[in-house]
Amino acid sequence: MNGRNAIRRGFAGLPAPIRAAFWLSCASVTFLLMMSLARFLSDDIPLLVIVFWRAVLGVAFMMPWLARNGLGVMRTDKIKGHMMRSLMAYGGMLCMFYAATMMPLADITSIAFARPVLASMLAIMILGEPMLARRWGATAMGLIGAFIIIRPGFVEFNSGIWVVCGAVVINSGFAVMAKYLLRTDPPDTTALYMAVFLTPLALAPALFVWQWPTWDQFMWLLLFGALGMISQRTLVRAYHAADATMVLSLDFLKLPLAAIIGFALFSELPDIWVWLGGGVICASAVYITRREAIAARS
């Protein structure tokens, strides 16, 4: 126990940008694995049902935390904000999971890189966060890396592109709402509220295509729910640790991760442009993390 507490104290003593980068990396890996699992499960289970199980199992996995801390941790003055965030989460998940059945993970992720720019602008206008030159620079570098990958003609147009664009708009609002809620509510409270409100929201449409999973499918759904909750709990910790604009500038790390996971699970071999663009994106993430860490110490 003393060793665990020492690790926690040491981690808490790290600069906020370093902690945000760690949590965002964890969130990215678990989210991409969840999308991969959604593609695998969607062959036999309707996506509407998959999203419902993601929500209800997310609540179940949070129950031990709630039992340890008591109902007092659910106290909030922002119920409407949590409800709105859950609605955004539902729309965003449906779009991303559906796109995952139609396109390679790296392609989806590269198109979704419009989100940091849109969400950063919303964070500045709505939350009043400062948009420093280094953050604009990191975002611009990340976009250049993304354009290297998305170069005209690199992929044949399909309806999945429109679905991803819809997810970009929804998830931009989702990111800003998360930061707004985290100004007063703890990260785990925010994650649990999303799962609680998402459950009835996802159940209603799922009933129209309902089917009970087999035991084998349910084991995969358990893993799916666990990945979803880990992704949410680590993501809100990233937004809790640093400004939304700074966290969003690190979001470009998802691309090389998506390329690696897509190749490992689906033999989706990225071309040279993905790796060139990924190198630029990684450089932007390293740059902003280092600069923000220096600024936090000064």
C-alpha cells in the first residue's frame, strides 16, 4: 500500500501536461481497441445493441467505486450538462462505431483530426481558455501531418467519410462539455453520470433490433464495456489535468496508434504517407508536451 501511495504522490507531482499526455495515451489505446471490437461484434450483433451494452456494463464496472465512496460523490449542480454530454456521447459513438465497419482505423482517425481545431475554437469561445501560440503551432503541425495522410485521392470516397465528419462535430462539443463539467465535478463522477444517462438513451432504439448475445459474445461485450469505461475514466482525467486546448493538441497521437492496432488486428497495412504524417504528428505531440511542462514549472 505504501508503495502504491508513493507512486500516486510521484505521479501527482509531475507537470500537468505530462499527466495529461499519459492519461490521453491510455484513453486513445482503449478507445481504438473498443472500436476494433465493435467492428468484430457488428457482424453478429446490431450496433444499437452494442452501444447499449457499452452503457449498461459501464455502469456495472463503476459500482465498486461508488460503493467505496458513497452516493455523496454523485452530488452535482450540472445535471443538465451531464445529460447533454451523454446525448453527445451516444451520437458520437454510433457514428464512430458505424464508420469502423466501413473504413480502416487509420483513415477514420486521420479524418477525425479536424476535431482538435474545432474543439479548441469552441473551448476558447465558450470556456475562455487561452489559445497560446505554441498550442496553435502544435495543432497546425498535427494538421499538416494529417493532410500528408489525407492527400487528395488517397482514399476512394464513401459514405463512411460523412459519418466520420458527423462524429467530428459531435465529439468537438463533447470535449468542451467534458472540460466544463470537470471545473466542478470529479473525473470519476463525470464518467459515471455519462454511463447512467447513456443507458436508457441507448436502450430505447436498441429494443427495435434487440437480440440476446450468446455466452461467447457476452464475454466479448464484457471486455467492450471494460474498455469503454477505462477510456472514459482516463479521458476525463486528461481533461482534468490540463486545458482542453492543450489536451486536444495531443489528440494527434491517435493516428500512429490506430495504424499499429489496425495492422495488428485487421492486417490494414498503412502506406508510407501514413508513417510520414504520423512522424509529423508525433513531433507535434512531443513539442507541445515539452513546452507545456516547461511553462508549468516556471
